[in-house]
Amino acid sequence: MPPFRTLALALLLLAMPAAALDLTSPDGKVAVHVDQDPARWLTYAVTYDGTPILAPSILGLDLAGQRQALAEGLTITGTATRSHDSLYRLVAGKVSTARDHFNEVTVSLMETAAPGRRLDVIIRAYDDGVALRYRVPAQAGMAELVIRQERTRFRFAGDYACWGLNLGHFRSSHEGEFDPVAASRIRPSHRYDAPLVCRTSPTGPAFAITEADLRDYAGLYLTRPGDGSLGVESVLSPRPDQPGIAVRRLLPADGAFSPWRVLMLARHPGALNESNLITTLNPDPAFADTGWIKPGKASWDWWNGWRAPDAQNKVQANDATVTAFIDQAASQGLDYMLVDDGWYLNSGGEGTVKDGADLMRVTPGLDLPAMIDHGRKKGIGLWLWMHWEVLEPRMEQVLAHYARMGIKGIKVDFMDRDDQWMVDFYHRLLSTAARHKLLVDLHGAYHPTGLIRTYPNYLTQEGVLGAEYNKWSSRITPSHNVMLAYTRLLLGPMDYTPGGFRHATPETFQARFTLPEVQTTRAHGLALFVVYDSPFTCVSDSPDAYEGQDGLDFIRAVPTVWDEVRFVAGEVGESIALARRKGDIWYVGVINNEQARDLDLPLSFLGRGSFTAEILSDGPGPAALSRGSRTVTAADHVQLALAGAGGAVLVLRPGT
């Protein structure tokens, strides 16, 4: 070969980006290896603190109208790296300030064959996880982006023990149990909701697979890859109008982004609760004025089925009942009262919409302006429940009207979908509500994706098998409560609605629609106010249930937003202890499953100096509390004897 040809070839090889590259987190514990397989699919593999988590896993998109997926036969045309480190504030959340600290690589790819489509893959390594997303650049011949499916895979490096909610289909309220499943037992017919939580070994690190910054896209599910390989791959919720595709959108000049695909990582499954990765991956607030956003606790007229004795009609929403709950909220030191289903004309159909349902007309027997005025005098703001199908056609008119009347928030229900259109509905609703300074609680909602950062008026949501199921089933077991803290809770606030004060044991519990019972002790029930995160928390029982009851002082005092959270102790499905700090006071919530156990509670999360620990623990019966106090430091341990279905609460204040 002539010398000049040798030199030209050497220069060409030098200019071409290397196929393989490595990315590490700022602390060096998370490592991502990016490469291409023999079919020229882009792959990534992940290790955490030296432990393999994901084996090489393929990435790409399956676009409609194309014979070949935008995933194979690709050449890397360039790479770009950057690092970022900043702090951001959460208006209402499990922490007040979070850190956005990552190393990032963008890999630009192009098909080697016609039509030569281009794709960017952006990968970030955080100290607590890995996030990746796709960007389809603007390009000739692609004015519209139409995605059938993704080819995002999470190929496990072992047969991990996992816990997940297998919904099996796409139309769902996302309410169910997170059951144990070996990775090898996951099937292609399964549709696992986010998060899917797994542990590499009984003492090894844990991870959770989910998504963040979901907008103008379809929701994510997880299933076994069709080739039978160990792990899961993405499945997107189909469009109702075109079931063969998931996403249809114009391709903007700056390109179209997918949501982030997220792998949360921690030393222990419980420590995943300390991660802020899901909110971190979302944009800053969509509006600047957030001073009107007031988190808090509310009384609630639906769960308990209670109606004031002097109420004259059978509709639960009437002046006498609403007045009683407003007065309850005031006497308990709460902030709000939520008027649920039944307040507007022809509501009361639960999941169905009755003919003539009209959000602009209040049901006879309820003087809503008078109730708003009564609440204002008592220092209690009112929220209103709404069915989304009744709200959506007149959203601007309805929200403007009730905001002018003085309503503080809305609970919107029964969406039960996460296709691209419904995802867009969330954004339209939250932005419209913010414009009218209305707080929001979404029920029948898909899993959280971190929107509470962008829309801080979005205080909480359902998408959880919560306390309402005590009314008609025995599914809300102590074990279920514990499992939620290792799974669904990782993603964001959940409107579980704690506070049931009619206690039974799991053996004596009976489901009943009016004045329902709970299957846990009083201490377990109080601990839920600490363990579960919900800036808007409904205290679910009726006014008479709280009269003269022990523990009401704790409900009055416990915050709903926090500055810091720490996992303290526990194992998946058995028990959990989470510590949350507000100012200089730490609150520890401990919940147990049905098996009595002794729990060692290290206090190493405390700062310097001494603290006075007030301890509320299980008493001699389900509704009884045992109280004690002692002086402790960060070097101390507290030994707790937890009853079956029991729990405990610690309040730790600086000083002796």
C-alpha cells in the first residue's frame, strides 16, 4: 500500500469515534459500559460498586412505516460528554433541596443503509442510578415521529429476586399488590407496572426500573423479552385511536425526546427511598409564583361513609355533613376538608358518569358558598372531587369558576389510562389548575414520573392499593403496607389515606363499606403518616372516631413535607423503618407485617448532641398505645418489640 494511503486510513480511523466507551458516576460506584453488538445494536451494561447489575442490553426504537427498527445496523457518528452539578428546591416533597449531579454521554448514531435515519442516545450516571433517553433529531423525510414500540432492554446479570405489580393489561387504575417473582418466572405475557424492584442477592445491592419526565409520550410497562433472555424490556401503552402505535407527534426542529428510562440503585432495597432521581430528571417548575401552594392534612367525607345525624337527605355531600367535617378539621388542627363524590348534580356514579352530570350545578342540600365561608372562618380550605370525563370538556370554565368561589384544590378521578393522549391530559390539567392557583390530587392515576417538580401544585396522587379497599376487601394487610414502602413509594407521593381509628386484628377484621375497620394497630396506623410520603394527606376516619382517642396529638403535629429522608432498618415484606427530618426534628415511622418481631433501630442518622426521643409503640390491644421517652445520641440504638401488624413512632427533638 502506498504511504499516503496508509496515512489517510490512519487519519480516518482516528476521526471515527470508538464503539466502546465507559461512563462512571461522580462517586465512581456506578459504571456504564456502552458498546455495539455484532448486529451493530447499541448496548449498555451497568455495575454498582463492583457488582454486575445489567448485562449488555440493546437500545433503539421501532418506528411505524419502516421495515427495520431504528436500532440495528447503526454506526456511531459522534459522542459528546459533559458533567453537571447543581441544587434545586422542591416546593412540596420528601426533601426540600435535592442535588442534580451526573456525568453524561450522548451517542449519535446513523443507519449504514438507506434511508440513513439518525438517532441520539443520552446516558447519565448518577451516584444513585442510571438514566437514558432517546432523541430523534430533525431530519429529511421525517416530519412526523410515529413509534410502534421501543427496543429498550434491561438484561439482568443474574436470576434476581424481584417484586412487581403485574397488571397484565394497559387500562388500569394501577392499584394492586407488589408480589415476589424470580426474574426467571417473568413471562412475555406479563405487563409489569413501574417500579419493578429487584435485589442481586440477599445481601447485595438493589435496583428499581421506572421512568421519569413523561410528556407527549406513552406510559411504560415491563415484560420478558421475546427471545427468552433474562430480564425485562419496555412495552408502551397503545393509543386508543390507533392500537398499533404508541406515539404519534410532529418532529420539532430541536428533535423529539423520549422520557427517561431509569435504573435506581442502592445498597439495600429500603435505601432506594433516599433517592430523588425521579424528580431530578424532570424540568424546573413551569411557573414562578409558588407562594400560594400550601401542603397539609385534610378531613374527608367519603372513606368512612359517615353522615351527620341531622342530615336531611341521603346524598353524603350536604350542609350538615360537610359542616361536621370542617369542624373536625379545625378541632384536629388540620388544613383542609375534601368534599368527595356526590356534591355536583348527578354525580355519585363512582366510576361511571351519569346522564346530566354537571360540575357547574351543585346538588340540592349543599350550599357550597356557605360551606366555603364556614371553612374560611374556621381556617379550613375546601377541596372538591371531580370525575375527569365531566371535567375535561369544560376544564377552563369549571376551574375558573370554583377558584373564584374560593376552592383550594381538586381531586380528579378515574383516568385509568396512560396512553399518549391521557399523558397530555395530565399536563393540560396541571397547568390549567396552576393558572387558577388550585392544588391537585389525581386518583385512578398511573405511576408517578416526577411531575411534582414541574407542577408543584400537584401534591399527591393515587395509583396505589390504599386504605379505601378496607371498605370491600381484606387486601390491605400489614404485609401489603410494608411492601408498598419498598415499591410504589419509591416513585413519589401516594394518597393512601391513613388514619383509620377502628382497629381490628387480621383475624377479626371484617370488610364493611360504612365505618370501615383497619387490620393494624394504632401505632402502625400512626407510623404510616411518617413512612408514606404525601404532601396532601387525607385523615380518613369520621369525626366521632377521633373523639378522646390516643394518638390524635401525633396526627395534629406530624408534617406532610420534609427536608430529608433516611432508611433505617427492615427487610422487604417484613418491616421497614424510615426517618424523616423537618427542621431540627426527626420523625421515625416503623411498620411491621403480621409476624411479631424485635427490631434494632440504629440512630446514626442523628446529628451531634443529645435528643429527647418520644416513643409511641404497640399497647396491650390493637387500639392501645404505649408511650415512653428517653435521651439518646447518634451512637445509640432503640430496641422495639413490634406486635404482629404493629408499629412504632419516634419523635426526636434536640436537647434533653
